[in-house]
Amino acid sequence: MIEWRAIPVGCMAAAIVTLGWLPFANTLEISVRGESHVQFEARSAGATVVVEGLLYDDVGEALPGREVQVALLRERNEVVRERMYTDFFGHYFTAVEVEPGEYVVEVSFEGSDQVAGTTGAQSLQVRRAPTRLDLEVPAWVHGDVDEVALRMSARAGGYGLPTFASITHQANPLATVDFDGRGEAVYDVGPHLKNGENLLVVEVPATEYRRAARASAVIRRVSDPEITGSVEPVFRRVSRGVTVEIQVGDDVGPLSDAEVTFELLAGGDGGGSEEKGSEARLEYDAITGEDGRASVMISDADLEQRRWDVTAWVVPPLGEPLVWEGGPVHREPSIWGRLAFIVAVLVLGTGLLWMGRRVVLGLWARLRDILRRRSENSGNKGKIKTSNSGEFEAVEEIRPVALETPEVEVSDGRIRIQLWDEWQDEAVSEASLQIENPAGEVIDVLAGSSGEVELKLELKGMWLIQVEAPGYVAARTQLAAPPQAQSIRLVLTPVPLKIRKAYRWMVRKTQGADQWGRLTPRQIEAALSQIEMTEDGVASQEPESTWRQWLEGWEELDSEERVQTLLRAITAVVEETNFSGRLYDADLWEVTRRALEELAACLEDHS
């Protein structure tokens, strides 16, 4: 018979035997070690090498708090070695200035007990480049503003420059700021601004391989601005209405860059009633120019023979908004206005009939001139033409402009050409240049995204250059070798701007004044947006397909229809291209200039 207490004693004995045997058994150890990866970009901001990257493991997780080493090698010799730790997201960053030349950038992580080390390398060409310092501030500030941001950007060789700069206010030292890895910095100058104009100067100091850079900006603090305005009836082209205009300024002068919203509310007693819902309210936007003025033109069709109360809301670049109460506007039917319109239509019709009989003679004379010019140019095929150009020439004659402070230094004996957009004030990319040297040899050169090319004018004499770029009028110029300036700028004209210039020249030539020339592009755009097609042809805003058909088919029309069609087509193309923001090829300029030339000849003969 087994006692109950014998069972635990037996189990204990078995356990002792088992535990005694375990130290002699073979032990199995399992160890897993992950991999690491360095991802980085090395760039040359002038002579400053910037290295920025990410350290992560083989499953894509960031490795924070790890030491990363960045070494710069030149001809296999280590020049610089920097050590840094990754942040919480595995990022690392360093910037160091070195002598220009060819380098190899190595980024390495030695690893740890859990993660293996890794190394990456990249070749880098370091070149000298000037520092470009840009400032952004509001043009003026109204009232008490807690914060006024001075935004600074430093770039060299096309990349942000991590550096530092000193700020002075009215020639007094203000602060020293550090730029981030993108070459940007922000400083609050609000507490230091005084009433009136405040001059701010920012300077990046020179280093061993980089010159100093300096930029300035002016901020006006305005405490008591004044708004004056007027509401006047107008008659422009074939549209009647009123012009509402205001001017914003203070004791110092006009205030520009203010956003203005003109609001018109319908009401019988000036109470701002909105009985017709959204139709009882009109709204127009504008911006004050350098003279502090902003205006809009409102057509009679929109005013609907009702009384309107005008208010202008003025929003400064920074600070408290302003309000101008313009009072009532009420347009009533005018017998004299209708009579003037009828007389104008009769006079225009009579003039067109008078011009029609002279169109045929004018065309014959122009045809003979075209045939003569083709005969003269037949022997110059394959070379760049250098004839003088006028307002309607297919190729513009432009004058080179020397750059006193070029972006990139140019070695002796060479010349750098920068292609520039006259309208947008920026570089022109993807341009092609045809260059003819003094010996008559023609070569083709392509400009990249920077809009710059570098040439070596080896032969003395005149070099002829013709430039073509998508969306711009073809241009040509002459350069003398050896050049007087190492860096020059060729300013190209976009097709819409060229069409508008030729149109305005034609109007001044034939009528002595350009009514549209008194308005800013924003005012013209606002006025044209109010014009709609009517059955009697008072206003027109034809679709693009229509005016293209007119431009391409006017030569097939008889003399009486031709002038009217050209007037409608040219007006439509000027209005559509000037405000659409689209890119127009040079072929549109080709057909438009021929139409403008024809119309100008007809109108000049009539006058």
C-alpha cells in the first residue's frame, strides 16, 4: 500500500536527477543582426558642401541616435571628417566649406550589436559661385502688428546656402541669424519698426572661398493712411459704364500692393437691400499700383439702371484693413449717349467704306515690296539675317545688356549669355541659338533649364546670334569679339507681350493715343471680363478657334470685309493672349504681325 506522501518525494527525486543532467547538455544560441542603409544627397552650394540624408534598417525603420561619419576625400586623401548623430527620425545633416575641386563624399555608419554597419559614396564637383541673397517683406504695415516677418533666402550655385547673416535697422545692428539647410531664415522685425520708412540691411559675410553678399528692403509703418476716391462715367471703345477709382496714401506718399475689393450693393435708400439675392451685389478686385491707385470699370449692362452704394475694402500687405464709403451710383438712360453711339457707328462705317477703295492699291504695292525683298534675300539662304527690324518684323533686333554682378564667374576669353523673359522677369529655358562667326561659319547651341550658354569668341569681328525659344518671338543680335563684358543678358519678348506692343504701336500711329494704354493689365482684364457678345455686335469676345480662322483667312476676303474682320480678329487675339497665362508659339506672332501690318497700312492710308 502506497502512502500519499510518497508521491511528492518521488517527483522531487526525478527533478533532481533531471536538473543535474542539464549542464552537460548541448546549448543552442539564436542571434539575429539587422542591416543598415545610408541614403544621402551631397550638393555644392558654391564652395560649401552640404550633406543631408537618412539612416534606416532593412525593414525601413529609422535609426535614431546613431553616430554617422561624413568624410570628404580629394585624390584619395581625406580632407574633412565630420561626426554627427541622427535625430529622432534618422535624419542627419552637415555643411562644410572646402576648396573648389573634385571630391568623393563618403557617409558611413559603424554599426552596433543589433545592426550591421554600412557605407555610401558619391562624387561631387565643387565650384565657386556668388551668393544670392533675397529678402521678402511686406511693402507697408498698418497699425499695431505683433509680428512682421523678414524672410531671407541665401543661395549659391543653385542650392540653398546654410550660413549666417547680420541684420541692421536704420544702420544700427539688430541681430545675427542662422540659415537652415535650405538656406532660409525668418526674423521678426515688428518690435523695431518706427512710423515711416524703415531700412533693413542683411549681409552674409565673406569667407575664404566666397564673397560677401548684401541685400536691403524698406518697410513702411503707416499709422494714419488716407483714402480718396471718385466715381466717373466713361466711354471706352464701344462700352459705356462708370469707373470707380481710389488712391491710398499717407504723409510719406502713395501706398502700393494693397488688395482692394470694390463692393456695390443695390438699394433704393442706401440701406443695402438685397431684394434680388446674389444679383443685388457686385464685387470687383484690384491692387493698388506704385501711385497708390486702384480702379475698376463697370458696364451699364451690369448696373441695370439701378441705384448702387459703393464701398471699397482695402487690405494692406500686413495689418488692419481700411474702408472707403464711395456713396451712391445711379445710371439712367441717356438720349445723348445713345445718339453719340449711333454717330460713332456711322462715322466708323463711312471710314471703312472709304478705306476699302484703297486697300487693293495698298496690297499691290505691298506685294511688289515682298517680292523685292525675297529676291534680295535669296542669296543669303542658310545664314542669319541682319536687316533692320520694325514693330512688325518676324525676328526682333535686341541689344545685349552687360551684367555687372553675374551669377557665375566666367574665365578670361569666354562670354556667358543669359536669356531672360521680359514679361515674367525670369530665365528662359530650352532655347536654341544659331551663331555665325566672322568667317561665315554657322553653329547651333542649345541652352539648358538655366537659360545660360557659354561661348568662346575666338575670331575678332562681329558675331551674329539668333535665338528661338518656345513661346517667344525669335530674336537676333550682334556681339563684337573680344567682348567688352564677360556676362551679358539677352531679353526675349513672349508672344502675347509682343502682340500687345505691336497693337499699341498701331493704335498710336493711326489714332494718336491708345485708350487702353492708360489702364493697368489688371484694370483691362477687369473691364474685358464685363464684355459679352450682343446681337448688334457692340462687344465681342470670340472663342480662340474663331479669331484664328479670321487671322488665317483674311487675305481671301474682299477689301470691304477685310478691314472689319482684321479689327475684330486683332482685338480678340490681343485680349485673349494678354490675360490667359498660356504659352503661345511664334507661329501665332507670324500670322498676327502680318494682319497688324496690313491693318496699320490701311488705317494709315485712310488717315
